[in-house]
Amino acid sequence: MKTVRKLAVLLIFFLPFAGKAQLRDSTYMPNVRGIKLFVTGDQMTYPIMSLGALNTLELHFDDADNYVKNFSYTYQLCNADWKPVTLGALDFIQGFTQNRISEYRQSSIAKVPYVHYVARLPERSCVPTKSGNYILKVFLNGDTTKLAFTRRLLIFETLTAVSSQIVQPYNSDLFQTHQKIQFFVDKSRLNLINPLDQLKVVVMQNYRWDNASYMSQPTFMRNNLFEYSNETNCVFPAGKEFRWVDLRSFRFQSERINSVDKNATPFSVVLKPDGDRAQSRFLTYRDLNGFWEISTSDLINPWWQGDYANVRFIYRPTSGQPYDGKDVYIIGQFTSYKLNDSTKMTFNAADGVYEKTMLLKQGYYTYTYATANTADKNKVADVSLTDGNYWETENDYTVLVYFRDLSGRHDRLICVSTINSKATRVGF
């Protein structure tokens, strides 16, 4: 018994230090679909909330097994690099460390049956108490090893301010294809003894983590202002306006849909082929910057009445030949910008096109195509071959400022500032 007690004590002590891999948005159960986490009432937002707020975020997801299950959730606090902190759950959660998801409803009308689950976060019985990066873990039967999925969210406190603008890079090779963000961080309210260790800054383009820029050193320090404006970490490929497909109705086909087979279960939808836009002229139009929403145009409630369909994407390269040494992927918020087998397209030599079929819920989706080197293990999305990069493209840039106290054990998120690439340009 004494040996067992000693092992239990050691396990409790070392548990917070285990699993130091970077945590990401992941889905572990194939029956779980249509996962959405956003600011209450607005699906076109990233899950960001202020410290101490309640019921600020909405979580929605479907279980295709079509019977009620015991789903629960918890939070994991992470540092700026998305690695778990060396703290126990009770150090950053007030109340229960796990909470059961008790709101659910059986689907109706939909040809593909499912159970829809809803949670409004954070609830009073389970409240994060520190600012920073959090992983929301949803799991079965109170067992955290039976993960259904994980999603990232941000909780901030306001201790500083950021002033930023979007400009063209000085590099002549990037002048017409990239966008540069330069910004100032006010440190007057911070107790900074060692800025290089205590202050970290992350810049995201359209809330993407796959190409986020991490900065630990400012370009200039001027009194209480830190300036970040170098040509390495502050420059992003501008891309092009996102492509789109309207799946809000399977009865009235939108202009991007080629055909719908309503006799199939799920419905089978074939989209019109997308062409290579790298050589075409830039055309500005309003897009959702990679976001997507679950919605319908002919039903009352899309959450538990919306149906699913197998949607076939088709991309046609100009040459009709596969890209040498490169794979093609579909990326957007609905794929978490992942480059893996679930987003990788297959080349159809007979038709000279890339194809990919995905099971999607009714809604409005924005996406783009990207290539990555086949031989690379750490693949990097590149749109220069499929869409091209144009300085004029409208993008959102978000600056996240993290601060660690001298005796602190985690990175606090002390400022979130978002700027649009057209907001600072004369004439827009």
C-alpha cells in the first residue's frame, strides 16, 4: 500500500509536466463532425474572450453515431508556443476541472441522422482564471484519454496597447506580392527587467497558426515603445481573395455547384472546376478570409436540421499536368489549414485535374488551394502556384502580446489587436 501511495503522489506531482508537445486543433473521432467554436452570435470570429467573461463563446458539434453520449470538456493552459504549462488544472480553473455537455438535440429533417451538442463557454462551474492560450478538450465518459477533439481559444487581459499599420515591404522582390505589418507595443505598464525573456509577440494572418510569426526581440526600443518592423518576421505572402462555395441549399443550386445527386446518402455534390489563378489579373471582392459558417437558406435551424453531403472539389492546373514534386491541398478554417491526408487532393490523369471529396454540413465555405513539397516532413502551404500573391489582397492581421512576470510560470496574454490590410491605405 505504501508503494502504491508513493506512486500516486509522484504521478500527481509530475502529471502537469507531462506531454510537452505543441497542442493543436485536432479531431480524433471520425463520427464527430461540424465542429464550430466562435464568439457568441458570430460564426465569423475566432474564439477570443476577455478574462473573467462568462458565456462568451459557443461550441457546436455533431455526433454521427446518432445516440446520446456523455461528452465532457476541460481546459488546458498553454504558453505562447502552445506547449502545456507546468501547472496543475486547479491553478488555472476555478470550480470543476471537467464539465459535462448537457445540451443536445436529435437531428430532424436531415437525411443523415446525428445528435447535435451545444455548450456556452465558459460556464460558472468551470472558469479559467488566467489569461493565455488554452486548448479546449472534449472527451467521452469523463475519461480524458478518450478525446473526441481539441480546439484552440484565447483569453486575454488588457495590460498594454498596440499601434499597427500595413505597408509594402522594402524588398523589391516582395514589393508587389507580400504585405508587411509594422507595429509598436507600449511597455509603460509592464515590469520589464529582461524584455527578451519576458515579452513575446505573435502575428497571425487571418487567424492562421500554420504561418504565424513568433517574435522575441523588437527591431527598435524607444523609451516606452517597442517597435517591430523588420523584413523577416513581419512580412507575409499576401495571397489572393479566398474562393467560395455556397452549400446553404441542396434544392436551389448556387453558381459554384455543377450537380447534386439527391438519391445518394449522403447527398453527392460536384462543384464546378476551379482554375489556376496565379497568372490571372487581381480581382477584389468581399470574402470571409478563410472562415466558414453553418447555415441554410431553406430551413429554420441549421444546427439540428442542416444536412450533410459528400462534396467533390476539382482543381484544374493550366498545363493539365500534376505539379512536379508537389502535392495540392484544400485549406481554410474548416480544414484547420492542415496539410495531411484529409486535405490532400488526388490527381486524375484522365481528366487532368486534382480531386478531393469531403463530407461537409450545409453552409457557406471559403477556401483556397495550396501546394507543398512532397519530400518535406514539415510541410509549408504555398499559394504562389495555384492562386498567386498580390499586395492588394484584403487580409486581417492580429498581434498577440504575451508577458511573463519575473516569478511567473506561464505566458499571460496581455493584448489582442487586429488590423485589416485595407484599413490603413489611402483611398479605402
